[in-house]
Amino acid sequence: MRRVASVPLLSVLSATICCFLSENTPNTSSPNVIIMLMDDMGWGDLGVFGQPSKETPNLDAMAAQGILFPDFYTANPLCSPSRAALLTGRLPIRNGFYTTNGHARNAYTPQEIVGGISKDEILLPQLLKEKGYVNKIVGKWHLGHRPQYLPLENGFDEWFGAPNCHFGPYNNTVRPNIPVYNNSEMLGRYFEEFKIDKKTGESNLTQMYLEAGLDFISRQAEAKRPFFLYWAADATHSPVYASKPFLGKSQRGRYGDAVMELDYSVGQILKKLQRLGIDNNTFVFFTSDNGAALMSGPNEGGSNGPFLCGKETTFEGGMREPAIAWWPGRIKGGTVSFQPANVMDLFTTSLALAGIGPPGDRMLDGLDLTWTLVVGALLQPIFFYRGNELMAVRLGQYKAHYWTWSNSWEEFKQGVNFCPGQEVAGVTTHEQKEHTQQPIIFHLGRDPGEKYPLSVLSKEYQDASNWISIVVQKHKETLVPGMPQLNMCDMAVMNWAPAGCEKLRKCLKVPKSEPWKCDWPH
């Protein structure tokens, strides 16, 4: 069921890519893979993408030494589904990370969620492990916090981080604070052993995540084992935080402090690879899980550059992400790729680099990005889902909206605004509006901010509409939705007594199970 190129084209591409990637470097198998996934970081937060304060020198240097992807997307405008898509190579509608409790509703994995990543899914670390890779996740997991859903049950060998967002503090009676794990047992909880000062913004978590990543890299390099490091720091998610050396340093306030510390951490990881002499055998990719959370701005939210709206929406600001690939000696530095790409491509690309064939028993939604290095941009549609609804599709430079919605009038009147200062009449609607018979179409090259819809009377509109509709029809004909995992909630499944709590005397009383259908307001 998976998409493949024709055999002659695939043979030519494989040979060409092999030569390209091996130029001026020894032929080494099983390259290391590092994916750095930020949390709520926007396209416009990097200096290389035009952020005026220019406070990301390490990321800007990474782009100068690697490939910049200005047209890179996540698979969903919210954290959990986009992370599930990255690790499965499949849209959330296929892997089950969506809800049917309401139409086109964003859903994620708060600690009252019953579900998590389905046992029917095959995750990237599971496949890499078969090739001898050692796999570690550092930071936020967010694919389910119950024991069967945790990272070490899904292909990872090591974990330092938390299963949920760093919300809190809670009083541990109505709701427990989120645990922080080392591998399969908790070490403590956010706001208790792992401090986050919401008043000052001070926390050492990013430094802890950096040290955990550097230690893992050093150990695997010494043992000469191929590794996969999934570095998922979350300092740019509200409540944003930074360690003391970075607090007050940014022109952008506390959010900028967090970005500066993450930028520093990226620089330290790349330098570690260089010092160990494994940089030319390590593929590194930097991106974010969804657009900047404009509803948290200006103090706790980032920038989506010229794009419309932000997190929670299927406009460009909600799903277009900063993206950089880095591999010294293997990919040409200073390159800009205008290939429309998405996080699911990292699944397919990582497998290809490791010499592993993708699973043949399921539909995958990722493209092997190594192809674009030799043949230029390939025509890949980008599907914009919100919950169980296909909201929009990008094909080439054209993007067609079949449904529009920012958030409800009720939320908007309460001050929750996903598009502050960016209202576009008939586009950023506060009611779910269907446009399937006459989609709203933008040319993103001329109009990246989605402000000027094409005239429905123009030939350009008709051609684009006909072109995209063929892709949509084919997509829907082959779509088999996964069983939704984000429908049910229950206070009894919260982080009351995680593994290891007995040793720390941190177990809390579990309330009576009373499941209900989760309410997803937007």
C-alpha cells in the first residue's frame, strides 16, 4: 500500500544519492540520526528566517552548513498528533491520534486521557532497533502516559523526560503534578523535584535535557554503536522557562530567553558530534511540532513570520515549521530546498539512511527527502487535518481550503485568539465553514499570508481547483481511518502512582474510575 517510485527511477535515484552522499567521505553504514523537535516554536523564531533580533546564531550557522527547508510542515496544528505522525510516518487520521467527539476538533494527551499510541502502529525506533540502533528520547513524549504507551514499550532503550506537558503546579489531590522519568521509573515531579518558577521563568530543565543528550552521544560513540536521539525539549511551550544564565538576555522577553537557551543547546550538541569525530556520520534534523502559540503571546508565544494565525489552526502559521538538515560532508552547506515536506518524511528518510525498508503492510505518508537532493523538488501534496476533517490541501504553490475555522465565538469573546491582529474576512472564521463545493484557494508564492483568495472566476482558480481535487479524491478513496485514541478521559488514569513512586514515597491515592467522553472545545 505504501507509495514507491517506479523501479527504473528508484534504481537511478538510489545510485545517484549513494554517490552524492558519499562524496569526499568514507563509506560508512548505519549513520546516526538525531531529530530535534521543539515545542510551539514558530517559523519566524529563527534569525535565518528573518527574526529581527538575530538571537539564534547556532541555528543560523546550522542552516549555513546544511539545508534550510522554508516549506516544511507538521502533520497537525497540535502537539500530540504531530509527534505521533513523526514517529509512525502516518497522518494522525491513520494512526488514531484524533477524536470523533466533535467535528474538526484538536485533541491531544492531557493526563486524564485514556488512550495513547496504538499497538498496531510501528514506530521509528522499533525499526531502527532491528538494525542495531540504540534509541533514546530526551524530553517530552506525549503519546500516552499509561504504562503500555510509554517510550520503552515502543522501541526506545532510554528516556529522560516527561509523558505530558509541564502544566502545573497542582496540589496532588484533585490533579497530580506530572512525573519526570529516567527510563521506566519516575525520578520526581514537575514543580517539586524538578523546579519551574512560573513567576521568574527559571528552570534548569533545558540544561538537564542537554546533558542527557550529550551523555548519550558520548556513550554510543565510545561503544561505536549507531544511535537514534530524539531530542524533544519543551521550554518554548507555555509556561516558558530558561535557566538563570539565559533569563533576561533576549530582546524578546522570556520566550526569547527560552529560544536562546535552546539555540545554545543545539550548538553544544553539534560541537559534541564534531569533537567526537562522528559529525560526518550523523544526520541531524531540527524542526518544531506545530506553529507558535499566538494565544500565549506576546510574553509566552513565538512568531510565525509572515504566515496566518498559529497553533491550533490549519492556516500556514499553525503548521509551517522551521526546518534544517545538517550532515557535514554529506549534504552541501548553504542549500535551500523549496521541497514541500513534512514531519512524516523524517520517518521515511531516517529508514532510508539506515538502509531499512519501510513497512509494506500499511499506507505511509512520508517521502524520502534524499531524493530531493538530486532531482530537486518533487510534487508532494500536504494535507492539513484538524481532528477528523481534511481542512485544506497544498499542491505546488496552491493551497485550497475546504473548511475554515479558527476557534468559536464563545472562546474568542473570552479572550482566546488564535489569530491576533490577523483577522481575514471569510477566512479566519469563528464558525466552522464548509467550502467543499467552492474551496478558497491561495497562491502561497505570491501570498504566503493567505490574505488574497484567487477569484473563483479566474482560469487560474479553475485550473488549481481541478488539479487539487484529483489529489483529494484519490486521498479519500484510499483513506482508512485508524481507531480514534483520543475520545475517552478518566481521572483515575492520571499520574497518581507512576512506576518508581514507591521508592520515592511519591505515590498518590487513585480515585474511582469514572470515564467520560473528553470535551475538545477547539
